Amino acid sequence: INHDLEKLCASFPYMPCFYHFNNVIDLGAVSRSVYPRSPKHYMSGLQKMVAILLKKQLDKAEQCSTWHIRPLTTAQIEYAALDAAVLPRLLSIMMNEPEFLQKNACTFFMTNRHMKVSTRHTIMTCFTEMPNPKGKYRVKMGSVKRVLDVVIAKQSWQSHKEAPPLPTHRELTDGDGSSSSDDAEPARRKRIQIKLSTLPVEHKLPELIASVGMSRDACLSQLLGEELRSRLPVDFEMHYDKRSDLVVMSNSILFFVSARRSLKHNHKFSNDGKKLSFTFNPKAEEGKVLLDELREEAFEETLAGVVDNFDATKRERKKLLLFVRPDRKSELLYLGRLQGFDEPTEVGDFLNVTFGLFDVEHILSDEYRKGVFEDVIAANQNGISGVSVDEALRLATEGTRPCVQRPLKTVSGNLSELPQPGTFLGGSKDACIRKILHQCTVMEDTEFTYNGRSGVIEMENMALLFVNSIRRGGRRPRKYRNDFLDDGRKLTFNFDSAKASEFALFNQLPKPLSESSIEATPVQAVGESKPPAKSLLLFVRPGGKGKFMFCGMCSGTQCEMGGSNRQLPIILELLDFDSIVENEATADPFQTMASEHTMALEDFDREISEFF
């Protein structure tokens, strides 16, 4: 479609109606979102799209006819009109696909605003003899190209954002001040690289256990602060070793640690998280800086012990700041400063140093911070594996298989030793699974495997259902929607028919009884249902943050309203609802979570109805 718009503007440069197009939608990009499992070129052209969606053949016989002769023939006019008239119908069919409609609830273009693009064409020169126009103009968010002997500056931006400034002429001169050759391509301007080791941490440090972004660049940009960044060049780039776990700045050394340990990144928390064992390469540039800092600090402590009135504050020490990523898909968390250290020990070509966490007491004094911190420490330790990471590392170096992987769905949980309904277990699925497996006896060389991204995690005798509730003002659920019913006693849930295990679980649940089925059913069997082969346990995380609340065991019933081709809706009834609301300690958190979730969904529904 972009090429068509360019040719329209170049063919009729005297008609301003072809200069600016707002809210342009590319049906090819939309089709890839509506049919994500289709091949890449499934609907690569309009003719293919019409054949698949409308089951008709689009006649292209007039496409290469003589369009420059006037008047146009009736066949040409019909062809051009049909090409335009069929587009709204194709979009309507895609937007009303049952599975797509179930997921997006008529809000596709609200949540995917980048799909609407604005395009502006500016005529720079007509019938020019300039062979290469690219270096003559400065075009923000666009480029200059020749189309049908017309030099056009094309600019594109997302329609909900502000339009860029109009193109301007650029003065090009060579070394002696004369105009450069038109044939010479302008050199691409390189971003100015500034060594991060020359920049200080000027901004106020984040709060403890606060998220600082998904990437290191986002974290570093926050530490630099807006005031310092405003004094730097606009197109500057921070230069540092992105593969190292250490990042050196002029007044700080940043430690980036992944809670999930591996053979390559073996950083270990000990003493309930109060100490961190950090391994680094002393031959790398960042490792040398850290080693020099540790030596100077140790030398000053030695002098302070033997020299009277020794002032160790004359030299400004670098702050040691710790950032931890709980898992691969989580954002980085700030865990405070590191202080003190033991004598470095050699581990092959690397050095291992044990630091103390300076702010650990402040973290443990707050319940929310404490819960997140405990999850980080637990992820760093054994997890639910039957063998420690240290043992796995030792066996791996010996060439021995460290453990035997066993699917979690083959392990039975103890239903008589479940946690009390209404209690908070942990901020991750791992923490909840550890609570369920607490009473289970497993072999030492066993490691359990399961799909951590799924909302349904199966064991041999139970299925764990995980739900994130929402708060008012939060994000609208994109994929699945869960509604609390009957003041929180019931909850809607969706199984995925594409997964065989969830499809089997769905078929084990009883169907709702209709009037015809009640009449045909013996009186003693009405309302009775065969219990599912697996017990259903529900875990809900308020607002999508913090710890999961264990809501007890549930009974499930297939929903009367049919879902999409992939979603299988059910209604869960909390069997422990009465015990939760009768307990003062658990009633208020549960009812607050359910009411906030319900009001947030009502707000979303109201916004959608007002929008349309």
C-alpha cells in the first residue's frame, strides 16, 4: 500500500489530497495478528486474501491495461472500484473471527495503536536533473526518493503520536567550502559513544526491591538522571561491556546478578540472603577495577588498625550496587548496596568474593519486600530440584549427569497437607509448588519439569490453576478474562483446547444440566456429577504483583456459553469459600481482591461501550 500511495502523489503532484493520509491500516499486518499460526505468506496479497476470506476470485485482468488513455473503460472503473470496495469487508471479516473476537473484545486497535499509521508526502522537486536527491534534504522519520521523475520526501509515524517536522534543505560542502558532488552518498551520522566509566550515578537511588527496567540500558538511564542526560549529546550511546556482570561508573560499580544460577553465572546467596558470593574475571577491564577497589579498601582497613587518627574518608570509595533478575522474563530489581568482603579465593581463572548486603534488614522489615526477597533467594537456591546447584556444578565438571528429570505431572501431592485457604504462599509459581510438594518424599537426583508459562500446571492427582487479578487503573487482561461471581464464591476460567492435557481436564468436568437433560435423568441423579480425576487447586495473585493467595480446592463445571475455537470456558466454585470469609485474617484480603477485580472489569467494559 505504501508504494501505491507514493505513485498517487507522484502521478498527481498538483493535487494536495494525495499529500497526507491518516490512520492507514495495512491488512497484511492485521492478518498476521488475527491468524498468528498461519504461514508467513498465507495472505501476502489482496487476491489471496479475497480467495481465502470471501471464497471468490478477484479478477486482475485490467491491472496491466492502458491506464494513461482517457476516458477509462467501464471494466477499468469497475476493477478500480472493486479493489477499494473489498477492503472494508475483508477487515470486518477478520475483526469478527470468533477466536480473535473472544481475545480482543473489539479493542484490537485500542491495544495495538501502532497498526494505524499516518503518511505524509512532500514534493521537493519536480522533473529534476539531480541524480541523487538523498543528501540534499533532512527528513525526520522518513527518507527521500525519486518516484516517476518527482523527488518525494516520505514520512511515516504512528497516528496517535505527534507528526514530525516538515523536511528541510541541507547544505552539503566539501573540505574547501564548495558544494559536494550530487553523486556522493551522505555519510551516515554515527552515534556519539561515551564511556560509562566516565559518568557518575547522579540520580537518587531506587527504592529497595523496586523494578528498574527489563534491560541494563533502562537501569543505567534511570541512574544517570534526567539532569545529567540533558547535558549529554542527544544521540549519545553508553559504551560498556554488555556481556559482563559488572558495570563500572565513575563513582559506582554495578553488580548484575541472575537469581537462576548456571555453570556460567554461579553467583550464590547464603546466610538467608545476607551474603552474596560473586564470581568475576580479574583479567577483564571491569574485574580489574573491582579488584583494585577491594585491594585499596583492604589496605585502608589495615592502615586504620595500625595508624592512629587515620582518616579513611579522604578517598571517595565507589559504591557497590546490586541488581538482581529473579528469572529470565522478569525485570531487574534493586537490592541495595554491598559492603565488606572476605578474602578473594581462586576458582580456576576466576576469583570468588563474598559480600554482605548492607540493606537486608530494611528489606526484611517490610512484608511485601520480604516476600519478593525470599522468592529471589529461593530461586537462587535449590528450587524444587532434588539436587543442589553446587552438586550439579561439581558433577558437571566431572562429566557426570547431575540429576534425573522427571515431569511434575507424574508426582502426587498430599491433599491432606495442603496450606490453609486464604494464606499467601509466594510471589512465583515455583514457591507455590514448593508448598504443595513440601510433604512429598522424592529421590535426591530428581528434578521436576513443567511449563512455567502456563496457567494450568498438572500433577498426577491435582491441577494447579494460577490467576492474576487486576486492580482499578491497571492493565486490561489481553488473553484471558476471569470474572468473580456470586461475591467471590465462583470464578470463570479458560482451558486451552490446543493442549491435550487441558482438553482432557475439560472433558472430565460435568456439563451444565439443561431442562431436557433433567427430564431424561433419574431423580436421584439430578445435580450429581462425577468428580474429576484430578483435584483443582486455585491460586490468585492480587493485582498481578506480590504473592499468590491459595484459595483452596475447587469444583468445576463446563460453561453454558461456548467459547472460541481454542478457549474452553469453565466456572470454578471455591469449596473453601466459607472457611475463607469466616476467618478474620483471610476474609478482608480475599474480599478486597475480588471486589477490586470486579470493579476494574466494569470500568473496562464501560470504556469500551463509550468508545464505540
